[in-house]
Amino acid sequence: MISPKQRRQKQLAVVGAIGREHFLTGVRMMYACRYGDALVHFQEAVMLEPHSKGYLSYLGVAVAHAERKYSDAEQLCRRAIEAEYHRPEHYYNLGEVHLLAGRKSDAMKCFNQSLSWNPNFEAAQDALRKLGVRKPPVLPMLSRSHPVNVILGRALRKKARRPLPA
């Protein structure tokens, strides 16, 4: 026979699984640019799992895309960052909200903050690349086109691309 505590834990696990499925469906809808559908799924996920603060960040992006409510979207993303400040995707999502709101400099700050938590976070790297943001020259006292900066920059870029030996 199952105790009431075990029954409750089982119910919470089922609700959590349903919430996670809504979240994953919302992410798929975002990638398909179906923002209204994504918004519905993220709202369901947040309702089913209110303790999963990471969902708020994605809900914020969906609100910005689907409803153009940028201040609400920003607040949702900031709540996610407050709860889980170490997750680069939350900063990336806030940056995307800023871009949609036309605040390019704030978006760049968020993308850079995302990269400070994970330098290999490709979504933030791609976003900065699309915005035309370049890394500073290796030796800032020389111009970007100075041969020493060009050679050092190429060498460092090659080193970063080289896979680690197994």
C-alpha cells in the first residue's frame, strides 16, 4: 500500500514531467518561429512547475516575440537571472529581448555577460557576430590593422579552434 507522502511525490513527478514536456515543446516552437504557440507552452510549463525559474527566461523571450511586451519580458528574464545567475542562456535570452526592443547596446552587454559564464556559448557568439561586434585587438596600444596585432590575433584564433589532445 502506498502512503499519502509517496502518492504525493508520484503526483509531483508526473506534473513535473508534463511541465518539462511543455517547456521542450515551447523551445521547439521558438526554433520554428511559432512564437504564439511557444508562449502557450511556456505559460503551461511555468504554471505546472512554478519552482523551475529557468522557464521564466524562455517565457520572457516568447512574450517579447509574440506580444511585443518588452518590459514584461525583461522582468521575466531578470527574475530567471536572479534565481539562476550562473546560466548563460538566461543572459542570452535577456539580450534577445533587448534586441527586439531596439536596445542594441544593452543586448551586447547581455551577450557578453553570457560569454563570461560560458566562453563557448555559441548562441551568444553568433549574436555578437551578427551585430558586428569584434573582440578588442590583442595589443590595444597598436591599431587593429598593425601587423603584430594581425599575426597574434590569427595565432590565438587558431589555438582556440584546435581540439584538445585525447
